[in-house]
Amino acid sequence: MGTYQSESDRNRAALLAGLTGQGYQQALTQQQQQLANLQGQATYETGLAQEGIASLQALGQQNQALEQQKLNQLALGAQQGYQLPLQRIQDVANIYGGIAGAMPGAPTQQFQPTPWVTGIGGGLDAASMMGMFASQNKAAPRGTSYTPNVGPIDPYYGGVGSSGGVRSLDY
């Protein structure tokens, strides 16, 4: 009976050691799985944060594009408002030019200034403003009054019925 008891105790100890080792292996496997889950969660949260940042950047770019479009529209409106009087004058000139072209004996081609004539005119205006024409900058001696050059007796240009070169409305 002593050998049976020792044999039985040895078997129980081996069985207990096997169960303990198996439990340890299962606990170790579960711990590694939980660690992998935590690492995956951290990677997932980092990915979500990066997606959030990318979404905010895209939203910021869209907002910037919208604001730029608003500024472009404001600039276009200001430019059109600045050019409106000239456009109206050109429209009226085109209407009267079209009527004049339809009349017999009238020139059929409308006047179109060439760019180099416009450039010369602009250069002469700039030179005049800068005082490059000496005859315009001569000051009258003290004690004398300045009288502008006036045209013939014409109510529009300083003649009878006008006031010093300003267009008169009394006909």
C-alpha cells in the first residue's frame, strides 16, 4: 500500500503541476492577447486622430477657398462698378455710331483708338502733370491777373453769355 500511496501522490502532483502549468499558459496567452488589443486600440485611436486632423485640414481648405471666392467676387464687383460709367458711354457711342453708320454718306466704321495712340496720350498727360512743358508753369508777375485763353464768341467756351470758360446754360 505504501507504493500505491506514493504512486498516487506522484500522479496527483503531476496532474496538479500539469493543471497549474496549463492555467499559467492560458493566463499568459490571455495577457498577450490583451496587450495586443491595447496596442491595436492605441493604433486605432492614433488613426482616428489623424483622420480628424485630415478632415479639419480639408474643412479649412474649403473655408479658405470660399473666403477667397467671396473676395474675388467683391473685387470683381468693385471693378465692374468702376468700369460701369465708361461702359455706359461706350454703349451710347455704339448706338449713335450704329445710327450714324446707317445714314447714307456717313462713315460705316466706328472710331477705335489704337493702343499706341492711347499710350502717347497717356505719356503726354503724365508729362503735362509733371510740368515738363515749361509754358504751362510760368507764373504771372505780381500785381497782374491771369486770364485764360478763350475761344471765339461762343456761349460754350467763354464768349458772350458765359462765365469764364465754363459752359453756360443760358442760350
